[in-house]
Amino acid sequence: MSGHPLPDAWWTRAACIGTDWSLWAPPSQHSLRVLAVDERRYAEAATYCAACPVVAECRADADLTDDPAFRAGFSAVDRHRQNTGRW
Ligand code: SF4
């Protein structure tokens, strides 16, 4: 049996493939606060997410894995707030 990609390899269609991964990194200084520098790079990252064909799959995966990175157009803190309703 040959090596076959996973059946739901949605990430192969991600708009962020080939981008600078530092754009998506968790907030600086491992803080829950999103600093100005994070706001700038997340704004750039969000432009990719806005045009991404697999944003729904990405969001589901980010929520499932509790990924600290910027995913599906939102920081981890914002996704947590959206999911819990706590601000
Ligand atoms: S939604 Fe954003 S972070 Fe998720 S795969 Fe698409 S471009 Fe990447």
C-alpha cells in the first residue's frame, strides 16, 4: 500500500501555505494580551484567512486542538471569547 494523504487533508487548500509562519504565532511574550506588534501581524494574517477556502475546517480544528496561534481570522483569545461568551 502506498503512502496516501489523509482523506480530509483540508490544510492542503489553506491560503496560508507558503506564508511567513511568524505571522500566525501566539501573542508575544506568551501573554494573553495581544500587543500592538501582534495586532499588526494578525491584521496581515487575517487577509489570508478572509480569502481562505477552508476557514471553517481551520476554525473547527483550532477549537478542537485549542491552538494558541492565530487561526481562521482570530487570535486564540478571541476564539475562546467567542466560544465561551466570556469577555
Ligand atoms: S483560515 Fe487562515 S489560518 Fe486557517 S488555513 Fe486558512 S489562511 Fe490558514
